[in-house]
Amino acid sequence: MTGRYSASLGQWKEQKMISLSPMIVVTLILIVLLGVFMLIFLSTTRKHVDALNKKEYGAEWQKIISSVDTSNGSTMQMAILAADKLLDKALKQIGTPGVTMGDRLKVSSHKFSKINDVWYAHKLRNQVAHEADFKLNVMTARKALAIFKRSLRELGAL
């Protein structure tokens, strides 16, 4: 009796596995189709991000760097302002959300290897722009410009 019971139990399991196989296959096909439809939906509704034109950004960067005269503090200040503006332009162009440059930096921290450096350079720009008596020394300006350059490279603009 035990042998017959074991045999019939084995047959029952075998029959159940066979009857479940088509159901499993249909479920897998539905999951794959759902995934394909989700990919199509996301690719058509997602905001298209234009690649940054390295030639254009490179030319703008060269213009900024060539305008710097270390004996003239105002040219260094103008270079800091222009470099920050160029970085902001790149962030906007790749679709980074935010009303201000600060907003865009907050949401894009993962794009930079040293986000604190980027904040340092941006805050320096704010000092240059908003503090009439701010004195910018050559070393600080060079450091900020190097940070802006690295940031633009990390975004793929340079």
C-alpha cells in the first residue's frame, strides 16, 4: 500500500508540474512584455538630453581663460563669474532641474567627484557678484577656475 501511495503521489506531482509549466511560461512572457512596454514608455516620455557640444564649450572656456590678467583683479573676477555661468549653462543643457544654480547643484551632487569644491567655487562667485569690497587674490581665483574646469569635464562639456 505504501508503494502504491508513493507512486500515485509521484504521478500527481508530475502532472501538476506539467500543468503549471504553460502557466509559468505565460507569466514570464507577460513580465517581459510589460518590461518592454515600460522601456518604450519611458524612452518616449523622458525629456531628451542633448549631448554637450565640447567644441562650443571648449571655445567658451578658452575665451574665459585668455581674458584673465593676473595683474588685474577685475579680469579675474569676470573670469570667475563667466566660469560659473558656463557651468550653470551646462547643467541646464543636460536637463538638471532647479530655479537657481544652487538648486541645480543640490540635485546634481552625484555628477561631481568633489561637490564641496564645486560649492566652494560657486560661493566664491557669489562673493564676487554680491560683495562690493571683496578682494580676490590670484591663488583663490586659480583654484576656483581649476574647479570649474574639472566640473565641466565631469559633465562632459570639456
